[in-house]
Amino acid sequence: MLGVIAVAIVALTAINEKELSQIKSKYTIDLDGNKETSIPFSTYFKSLTTIILETNENCLIGQIDELQIFDGCIYILDRNRAKSLLVFDADGRFIRKIGNFGQGPGEYIHLWDFTLDTENRFIYLLDYGQRVHKYHLDGTFVKTVTPKVQKSNIYFIQFFKNRLYISTIAYKPAPNDYMLLETDLENGEILSKSLPLKYNKGWAELIFTGHNFFMSRLNAPPLYSRMFMDYIVSVGEDITPYIEIKSKNLVTDKDLGNISNIN
């Protein structure tokens, strides 16, 4: 179930967020009133083209965990098989791998996510839920930044308009935890905190149903989502509910409180 929100840039000393329920959403989806059981792809796409990716010893892909397309290149992240971010051209020919497995400068232990700065032409790789490596688009390593999060892991990152947003989950979540943070790209200091855990009904288990950032991740304000939220939000200068989801059957915090075995 989709649900999310957008990010506000607020000083740590003066966090002043409006309640999402007090801000009118751009769209509202009433699931109880929606009688459609399916929507054919032909409603949105006139045609499909298959791109066969080149296969050789340098670009063997086990699975596609994340895919973005920019400037005629296809960026594919394979977390567990290739353990790399691989770049192909629009015809599927392999171009390069970004960084390498290892523990030296510009190397990573376990890639989890990536995001593109299309204006300044940089790539940011999230390594091991703790470090963010910065590269030029040609793969040249620039620097590593370690966001200064407290007792948390970073699970997804998103660059937008010279800001790097990180989605975190604490080892031992507390009700006053925040889900979305902005980090300084130079020193890793946390610049702002948004979206208290209450908007996710307090749920902070290490169970995922997909990427927290999605839709228009490159040029338009990206959207942000977490499990069990009733909102889909736009990530920008303000916290803006993009879609509010309504139904008498949505999960409640009481439902989640009754779960005894998260598996």
C-alpha cells in the first residue's frame, strides 16, 4: 500500500511541521469507491521496446534492484549478485562499472541504493547503510561522506536540487524518531528532520515492500513512501501531501500493535 510525504528544510533547533492532515493533498484516492479491478498498460503506453543488455564477465546481472535512465545511459544496481552499479547505453551495450568492491578509497562493501545529481553530473552510492560515496558520471571517485545519524541505518537516498535526503530506520525505534533526514554533502551533518514516525503508525521494522523514493526521481520532485502511511508525499522545500489514500480498511496503529510475529 502506498503512503508518503515530502520533505521540509527546517532547522534542527526549530522544527515546525504542519500536520499532514491540515494540508490539502493534490489528489485523493478513495479505495472504497474505486470499482476498477485492473488498468491495462495500453492506457498509458502506445508501444514497448525491448533492450537486450550486453552480457560479459564484467557485467553479469543477477537481478535489477534499481534502474534509472539519464542522458542516454541506463544505470542498473544489482545489490547481491553483481554487487555493483553498472552503466549501459540506450542499446544495451555495457559502458562501465561505478566503483569497485573493497574497503579502499572509492570502494564499497555492500551497495544498497544510488541517486543521480543530473545538474552537476554526479552519482551518489549508498554503501552498507552508513556511507555515501560520490563519483563523477565517468566513474571517477570524488569523496566519501558519512551522514551523522544516531543509532540508525540508512536504507535509501535521494538527491534533489543540491540536497541529499536519506531514509533511516533506528536500531531501537522511539516514537519521536524521524523517517526522513537531510544531510550536508560536505561533512555529513544532519540539516533537517522530517516525517515523525507517527505518520507510519509507529511501524519501523526492517521489512520493505520497495523503494521509499519513487516516481520522477531525476527531474521533478520525487515522491516518498513508507509502509502503512496514508499519504504519498512530494519531496521538496515543503512537506506537501501529494496523494491521500482513504479507506475504512487501511491498517491502523492498533492493528500493528497486535502483531506478535513480524515474520
